[in-house]
Amino acid sequence: MAKNRFLSATGRRFVGMEQSAQEDDVQPFCFVQLADTQLGMELELDRSLSSWDHELRLMRRAAEEVNRLRPAFVIVCGDLVNEFPAEECGRKKTDEQRRAAQIRDFKEVMGTIDEDIPLVCVCGNHDIGNRPNALTIAKYKEDFGDDYFAFWCHGVKCLVVNSQLWKDDSDSLELRKTMDSWLNDELEDFEKSVPEPKRTADDQEGATSKRGQRRILMFSHIPPFCYSADEPDGYFNLNSSLRKELLPRLAGA
């Protein structure tokens, strides 16, 4: 385990959940998925508030429940805090001290999750900006480790992606290209690792059995779609052009 559990995502891997340790340890498991803890959001909704104590109480309840359930891992899928990074281009209204306090409180409460339960963090737009850049991502990595990476859990390969690079790469095109290349390599490696199925009279059945021998999960802050794979583009989903390329690739892996 990394000395700082919030920096366990390093080198595009996650300490303690490497392929060598988890790929062949196939067994049923459960995990807990959280998202949008977004400490400080209530301050924007209710100007009479002076703190995010209520949100912290809710987060403590969530941490207690994680400890009770004892999942294989817990993952927080983005918007860990509410205050945007000051390094985002064009960002005028941000309070760096408030952001630092929100990050501190997030770590303090989520740090109460038992250390033998891996805690995986995913970046969202409030963590790296609506228009992420090298500086906002570097600051995030200082606090929470890599912005995209892979890990394994009981024979299942898990991919964590930086979906904000897909949403708006105006200031981060090269970073997006690097992530896209990484993702392509990870999917190719996964496809190569799947043993060839025993062919039956029905080739489709053989293809299905091949997929059943290995599974893959992808985690992101922005989902590919909310209700339907062919839904219109919007704020809360990925662009349809990306979806058309990404979803078949993931389904076929």
C-alpha cells in the first residue's frame, strides 16, 4: 500500500491492485461507487450557510457504511470538492484557500475508511476544471495521484479515465491524445490476454464465451450516456461521436 493512500494511483497503475496480484484471483466481489461528494456545493445553493459541515456529516455516514459493507474497493467518481482550480484558463471566481480546506476535509473524512479497503479517486470537472490544462491536472495529481490509470480486482480489469479531456480539450489536446493512446493500448493488451474460446457450431456462441472469460469495467466522471446510447449530446454525457467509437470497443473487449 502506498504511504499516502490518496497517491496510490501512480505510473498509470494502482498500488496493491496490480495485474500480477489480481488477474488470476478470480472470485465474486462487490464494490461501492460514490460520486459528487463535492464539498462546499451547499454554500452555493444556500447563501445563509457558512460551512460544509452538513455535507461532512453525510460523507462520514458514507464512510461508515463502506466500513460496514467491506467491499473489495470503493471508488469516488469525480467532483471530490466543489471549488474549481484557480489554474483553469478564464476562471475568475475561485477561492484557493477554500479549495485547500475542502481537499483537506475530504481526505480527513475519507481517510476514516479502513486502510485495507482500497480507496480509488476519479477526477471530475470541479477537480480539474471545465477546460482542464496541464496545470490543473498537475495540481490534481499532487493531491490525488494519476488522473487516469488501470487496476485489477479479482480477475476483472478496471479502467479509470479522465472524461473531462473528452468533454473539452481546448487547452489539453495533446494530453487527450496521450490518454487516448494509453486507453487503446490497455484495451489491446486486454483483448490479447483473453484466451481463445473453444469454437462451437455457432461462432457467435464462441465469441460470447470468450467475453465471459474476462470482464472489464470503465469508470469516469461523465458517463458516455445517461439513459440511451443514442441520446442527444448534452452537459451530462459524452459527445455522440465519441460514444459511437468508444462503446462498441468496450462492449467487444
